[in-house]
Amino acid sequence: MAAVVALILALVMFPASSPVSALSSNYYSKTCPKLETAVTNAVKKAIKNDKTVPAALLRMHFHDCFIRGCDASVLLESKGKNTAEKDGPPNISLHAFYVIDNAKKAVEAMCPGVVSCADILALSARDAVALSGGPTWDVPKGRKDGRISKATDTRQLPAPTFNISQLQQSFSQRGLSMADLVALSGGHSLGFSHCSSFQNRIHNFNATLDIDPSISPSFATSLRQVCPAHNKVKNAGATLDSSTTVFDNAYYKLLLQGKSLFSSDQSLITTPKTKALVSKFSRSKSAFEKAFVQSMIRMSSITGGGQEIRLDCRRVN
């Protein structure tokens, strides 16, 4: 699977995008009552054939919401002289777009022109978590699809090298708190990262140290074996936690042991407030799940400039 570089930490500086409460969990109850069943079936079918689909869908949703709000701009194809978000460097590794296409096709057959691609993506991300052993929740719906998608916007997605103050700034600009940051980072329970996203921690860390001192020495050794200094293996990398296809709280336990991949992950234990939450979530899966659901609802309610119900998720109407 593609490098899960900024699964949660994606951000763009569009101050106009902020969480709002205009969405409703029963938005389609009369116009498309079987919507959620159709989406869940599409996600289930895809997972049956490819265990990397849940991580891909969750990451796709984050990357959508953090650029211009949750408006399905990440799904649009490049056209003519415009290079779309999905072809920006941080998004080259996104995959499983076909799952959204299949869900949209099934929904259009039942309720033509009614349900946005942005809502289908939000529902798919929820199903990805639930079908991986994680919690489920009522997804607020009513998003509109955007008409603008620019690869240049992806330059503003923060790197996995971010420290806690950079992360705090990123999230606060999206109307999200430090508590949301810690909870949403638990999305790294699913997925895989290429070497390039954590190379900075295991080779030439700084002028005097080769390896980041906050990383477990034995863990660093194992990563260096997979990712040598001049790695030539295109798909070399590591899973984000020890149970990469199961949505659980192992990520937080590993964090406390110095066994997280990214600098941005490890930064969560560099302030008392965030470290206390990491400790809490490492001890209680239920506390983590409750917090994750609340933060996901907040994050997926960031609205942008969506204006339409796209008929084809890859193209504007």
C-alpha cells in the first residue's frame, strides 16, 4: 500500500473551511433510504479482495477533508492543464478510488443525482473502521461536491516530520483541538508507510546522531534492515502498528515504547497534555474509540466550497 505519510496530519491553510453543524445524520432518510447499505456492501466486497482497502479509504477521507473541506476534491481527475489533488506528491500513493466509484454506481442506480461523492467517501471511511474491528457511528450527511482540485494545494499537507507545535497549528487552523489530534492519530492503527516517510529518524538524524534517540534501539535496528541508507527497493517500508489490518489501540502502546514510525507520531508524547491522552488510550480501547468517533465526526464536518452533487465522482458536472 502507498505510504501513509499524512494519514491524519494533512492540512491546508483555507481559514474559511471550518467545522459546521449544517449536516444531518438523517439527511437522506426519505430521498435515499438504502444509501448506507449500498455503500457498506461496496466496501465489504473490496476488503474481501484487498486487506489494504480500509487504510486507503480512511487516509483518502482525511486528505479530502484537510484540503478545501470534505468536498470530494481528492477524487477529481486531472484535466487539461489542471493537475488535480490526487496527482500531487503526497497523494500519488492514495489508492482504492474504485471502491468509491462502485459505491457511487450502486447509489446512483437507486437514487440518481441525490447523494454527493463527499458523503459516500465519509460513509466509506466509517465503514473501513467498523469493518476492521473498530467502532461505528452515525455519519452526519449533506455535504456537497466541490469543483476545484489543485495538486499545488497538497504542498501544504504537513510532513510526518512535524513537531507538536506544528501539529497544533495545523489542527487549530482546521478548528480541531489537541485532543482531536491525539485521537485522530489513532487512524495509524491501519496501514503501511514507505521508508521515505521515516528515513529521517533512522539515518543521519542530526549532525551528531545517526538515529533519533526517542526511537527504541531494537526497533530502529529492525527498520534499518528494511530501509538501508540508500534504499533502492521501491515498495520497502513498514506497517504503522503491529496489527495493521485491525483497528485497535496498539498504536498508542507502541508509541509509549518508542516504536512509532513518524516523528509526528512520537511528538504526541512531548507535551504533558498529549502524553496523558496517549497513556489513557493505550490503557483503554473503549476510551480511544469514544474519542476517535467524536473527533472523526468533527473532522468530517469541515465544509468547503462544495456546490453540486457530482454524477461521476472523478469529474465535475
